[in-house]
Amino acid sequence: MTDTVLPVLRLKKGEDRRLRAGHLWVFSNEVDVKRTPLDAFAPGDAVSIEDAQGHALGTGYVNPRSLICARLLSRDRRYPWGPSLLVHRLKVALSLREKRYASPYYRLVHGEGDGLPGLVVDRYGDVLVVQVTTAGMERELEALLAALEKVVKPAAVLLRNDTAIRELEGLERYVRVALGEPPTEIEVEEAGRRFVAPLDAGQKTGWFYDQRDNRDRLAGFVTGGRVLDVFSYVGAWGVRAALAGAREAVCVDQSQTALDYVARNAQANGVGERVGVRQGDAFEVLRELREAGERFDAVILDPPAFIKRRKDQRAGEQAYRRLNQAGMQLLERDGFLISCSCSYHLPRDTLVAQMQQAARHLDRELQVLAHGYQSVDHPMHPAIPETAYLKVVYGRVHR
């Protein structure tokens, strides 16, 4: 128990409903700035959040420069936001992963889903890759690193704080070593197989753990077929398709470095002769394959987010439609399309609608066979829709 007294952030009348329902964010227009001016706080200050009547809602941290001006981290006044709570939340997060995974390869912390807004931690054995995206979490960086050493005991920690979202919080972008000597590439274990990916020059935090559960379902869609993996990165989908029995998998990515890793991962897993690569812009490669008369039994589309902000909505939806149409044009008369979106702003139903429009434009029939979500090491907060960002649609396209 603690008697720590924190400065107060007071909300306007009625603006506490969302927090009481379980949400963790406070927007700047919800704050009673006459009673608790936002400019009285420095970015990252710990605060006690209260409703308009002065009833405590919990503790968290504030950033007056951000649209999301505060995040709630604890509803129990005995355990306010700080180093002790960090250790506790990390232990709770670790417990979930250890129950689910036999080996220490997973996302250890998934922001709000684990009660730690502004923090992502990926684990690769005894190497941790940490990404901090809020001023409040940045303020507690040393305490965070100490908590990780206490709970996980890593040999190396790399801070990949180079994401553009940090700029919304007024934070600089940087990459630096926080502990030990992180390798230039990481090794990952997935479905009992080993893969490698670049760490210092890789995408985001090195590996896309969020698709692991979806890749586990590949066997029934690719066995015996020819597979196209578009936006392949280092080949997780394509190589696993070959391991699931595909007679051939072709991986497409704009990065030659990524495709070099595809070849390494395929060779290391004994399917090198069945995995090929095509370097170039995805839409251009899809066009070239179509003009060459290439056909596939299954096409996997796993693009980066086409809709990062609401203003991108219309153009992004059109991009998803064009991509799915281009993928369908490369399918045999009866084939499978696995279409993904990591854009939170693209609802699942809208992705299906774009796929259906593409199918009808080509005079084909689409059957939706299954839906996929992010893997269980990316827990979704039931009161925060933004945490449920990943959509995967397993479809059958036939004439």
C-alpha cells in the first residue's frame, strides 16, 4: 500500500463513462481545463484521474501535447502507476505467454492489451526488443528496463524507438542498445521450426508474431498447390506454406534484403527447392505475373497498413480492393485467397466487402470460409476496439 499523493487531472461532467466502462484513454477535450489546466503538466507526469465530482477513477500518466492526453494504468489507489506496478504487470503478461508457448519466442507485452499503454516488447529467447510510444512510458524507461531485468533476465535489450507514432507524443525517434550486445539478426522459433530475420535493419520489432496463429491454419489451404505470398518480408507465410505441403511457393517483396532471408529460411527448413522469390513493387509484380499467364492455387496477401489515419480511409479501401482483385486474377478457376489487413480503421466487414466487390468485378464467386485474428500473445482489450487491429479472411474464389 502507498500514500503517494499525485497531482489531479479532472474530467468534465459525463466524460468518465468510457473510463468506467473499461477504456484507458482520456482525450484532451474531455478534461476540465479550467480546474486542471493541461499546460500545468509536463509530458509524462504521473497523475490521479478524477471525475467531475472529484471521485478517483485511478492513476496514470499525462501528456498535454497529445490528443490522447492521458492514459489510465491503475484503478486501485493502493497501487498507483510506477515501478512496482510495472513489475506486477510484466509478471502477469509473462504468465500468459508461458502458459501458451513452450519456447520463449512471443510478444511479451502488447500495450493496452496487457495494461501497459505505450509499450511493446517482443521476446526472442534471451533477447528483448522494446518499443516505447508514449511520453509517460518514456519517463519510466529506466524503471522499465530494471523491471524487465528482474522479471525476464534478458541477456540483451534493444530499444527500437524509431516509429513515427512517437512524434505524436513529441518524442524523438532513435534506436539504441539498452543492455548487452543484441545481435544484428534474431532467431525465431515457430511451429517447431527455426527462422531468422534482421533486427537492426528489420521491419518494426523484427518478426510478425501476430500472424503466427493464422499461419498455423495454412495446411488445409495450400497442400499440394502452388502458392503466391505477397508482401512476404522474410518468408514466414511462404516458407510455412511449403512446410505445410505446397509444391511451390513464390514470395514477393520490394526488399531484396528480405528476400535474401526468404531464401535462407527456406534452405534452413529443407524446402529451398520449393520456394522462389520475386523482387519488386507488389502491384507491379502482380501485373507482370498476370500478363505472363501465371496461375496459383492459393494467394496470400499480407500488406502493410493502407489506412493509418482516418483521412486515408477512401484511398485505403480502394487499395485493398485493387490488391484483392489483382490476387484473384492470378488464381486458378477454383483457388484460395487469404487476405489480411493490419489497418484498425478498416473494419472486418469492409475488408470482406472489398473482396466481394473484386470478385464480382471479375465475374467470380467468393466464399468466406474462416476468419483469423491476431495471435494470443497480442491480447485484445474488450473496451478498446483499437487493440483488435488484425483481420484475416480465408476465402475460396471460383467461377
